[in-house]
Amino acid sequence: MQRIILIGYMGAGKTTVGKQLAHDLGLMFYDLDWYITSRMHRTVAQIFEESGEEGFRKMEHNMLHEVAEFENVVLSCGGGTPCFFDNMDYLNRQGETVYLKATPEVLYAHLKMGKTVRPLLLNKTPEEVEAFVKEQLAQREPYYLKAKHVLDVNLLDSYDKIQTSVKNIKEML
């Protein structure tokens, strides 16, 4: 039974790397945010709007305890997932946790290019987003660093580099 859990800040490439890793290993891939969206029939942004961050985090915690029980999976968690309740300790008990680590500058560049709506970044100017990423990453990194493995993904900007990251994760495990 394999359970590989990817954590890291939004924009680190958890979904991109996770999909490829799952494919290479012949495992199912689950993105926690997508799982929540499919189970609740609402987007993460809608849940944030209706229930606030606290309501979303409670729902996320409950859904995490469902999906992290699945076997033979690669699970990509939301950027905040490890930082609430006992989620990080729980994840470490459930499987092999891998922190996809990137600098605030790289994360900001990825977020700028991305098409995903990020509720925590709504209505912020580019300068505010950059400052927010730096500040929030500093707060969240102590949780991320509890992962069993850490992978530097600062150069995750091409298919070859994604493949290299997947290869590195497979070697770590």
C-alpha cells in the first residue's frame, strides 16, 4: 500500500507534480481541493465566501480524513491544509509526506501565470500578493518542514523539470 502526500504553498506545483507522479507509479491521484469541490458541489472560492476561512478549514479537515485513508494514492493538499488542527501530524502518520519547497519569488511568479482562482489572493494588487506570499510562507513553513521529505522545486517551469522532480521524489521514497 502506498500513500504519497504532497504539501507546500499554493503555486508550488503540487497538482502538476502529483498527477505525473501518480501516473508514473500507477496510483490514483487526488487533489484535496478538487475532492472538496466534488463532494460539496461548490468551489473552494464559494465555500470561502459562504463559510469564511474558518468554515472552510473545518470542512477541509473532515474531507482530509476521508481522502487520506484511501490506499495507493498520491494526494495533493491545499497550501493551508498542514497548518490547521493536527493535520500535519495526521498526514505524517498516513503516508510519505513531501514538501515541495520554493522561494516566495518563484511562488509569486507561478501564481501570476496560473489560471486558478485563489480565494486568499482576491482583490489584491500584484504588490500586495507578493508581500502576502512572503509573509504567509514564513508563517506556514514551520508546518511544511515537518514533512518527511523536502524537494526544492524552484526551477519547476518546464516538462523536463517536472519529470526531474517526479524522479527525485521516487528516489526519496
